[in-house]
Amino acid sequence: MKQKRVVMGVIGVDAHVVGNKLMENALRQSGFKVTNIGNFVIQQDFIKAAIETNAEAILVGTLCGHGELDCQGFREACIEAGRGDIHMVVGGNLVVGKQDFRGVEERFMDMGFNRVYPPGVSPSRVIEDLKTDLGVSQE
């Protein structure tokens, strides 16, 4: 079976890398080919890396709470770049302040994300969902 390729990073003015590195390691151990573009990443860099690596998915992390602003127009930018079909995942502390996650999830789904995760989600849950979404056999 061919390894599924993913691009991941931390969007915006966000220096939080611990969760990013943990997720990268978990993805690699689960058989994914990972391109981690680090932190302080803008949308266009995610898209450029996805095009260069022919990635099946983009995984966006954020912890500073500015994800809602930083992710606006992301799906449209993917469409403009010819990658409108790419699977998009976002997780972390996505908004400022305490908000009901169901509402936050709905807003991000409306922005075009396929999966939206709250702070503290386990890497195993993300990987299990990603395998399902990308059609990786769960052997």
C-alpha cells in the first residue's frame, strides 16, 4: 500500500510546536508520509507544500485562539490553486475565549474543513479518522 502524504503545520502567529511534533511523530509511526512545515505558517505555504508533495491532506494546528481568523478563505485558496479536493483538518484552541465547541466546529465546517478537533484531542483519534477519510485499511 502506498503511504498517504500529509502536510501539517501551525497556522498564523503561533509558536506552539509541542503538539505539532507529537502529532507528526504519531502520524509517522502510523505509516503516513509527513511534511511538517513548522509554525508561523500562512495558508499559501500549506497549499504550496501540498502541491509540491502531492499531499492528500492538510492538517492545521493552532493554540493561540486566532484559528478562526487565520483559516478564513482557506478552502477557497485551495480551490484557486487547483487543490480544492484536498482533505482539510484543523484542531487545537481555535477561537478566543470559552465557546461551545459544537458552534465552533460548525463554523469551521462551513469554512470547508472536513474535520475539526477541540483542544486536547488524542493523536490516535485524529489518525483513526484520517485513515478512514483517506481510505487507508485499518489492519
